[in-house]
Amino acid sequence: MTIVKSEIIRKLMDAKKFLLDGYIDEGVKIVLEITKSSTKSEYNWFICNLLESIDCRYMFQVLDKIGSYFDLDKCQNLKSVVECGVINNTLNEHVNKALDILVSQGKRDKLEEIGREILKNNDVSASILVAIANALRRVGDERDATTLLIEACKKGEKEACNAVNTLTVRSVM
């Protein structure tokens, strides 16, 4: 049993090297081979470890291909998925799922860090600002959420402007 596990771990490390170096198809092939022949939950650490180290250029491509084979709820480093969304200026199912998991895990501190960092990126899309603002609201951080909504409103996002106006009306009453 130990020999089999060490062989699988070696293969996963080979797959990780391929994925980190941008050889996505080769890495995915190894991962799929392993997930078909063994207990997936036993190797969930692999995807969590990979999320921490993979280049943002490859993050979503890799998650598209193998993300469904793992339970991302168990990962503690989903901030990197959201950060890659910001860097790539992409709001997709992986970013939304990462935000949902961070909220369900009660990771207010991580969401606040993301909120502070995102304001340094002038090119970030309004939709990403709104998504992160909504996550911040769900963990009880109205102040930072409002700051992001104001920025999204400045970029022309009507949903954000409506939300800011609603907050302004509530605070005046």
C-alpha cells in the first residue's frame, strides 16, 4: 500500500511540475489517470497545493480541466483564485466559487485583503469589484463593500450605483 501511495504522490508531483511549467495537457493527463484509479478525496491536498503555486496565466485553464475532480471547499488558499481573477481581469465560475467558499468559511480577513489590493489595480473591471463587494457584505463588512461599489459605480456599473444610492438613502434616514 505504501509503495502504491508513494508512486501516486510521485506522479502527482510530476503532474504539478508540468502544470506549473505550462504543459497543461501533460499535467492534466496524469491527474486524470490518478483520479480515475484511486480515491479522489485522498489526494485533495494536490489541488489546494497547486492553487497556491500555479501561475495566473494557467490557473483557470487548469481549474476548467481538473477542478471538478477535487473538493475546493477543503482548500484554505482560495484567495489566490480570486487574485488571479483580478490579475486577469476575469470574473468566472471559479472566482465566484472561490468567493462563495471564502464567505462560507468566514474568511473576512482574506476578503478584506483582496478588497484593499483590488483598489490598487485601476484596470480591474467593475463586475469584479461588485462581486468582491457582495462577498464583503455577506461577511458583514459594509464599509469596504461600499468603497468597492463606489469604485464600480465610477466605472459605470449601474448595479453598483444603485447599491450605493440605496446605502446613502438608508444612512440619511
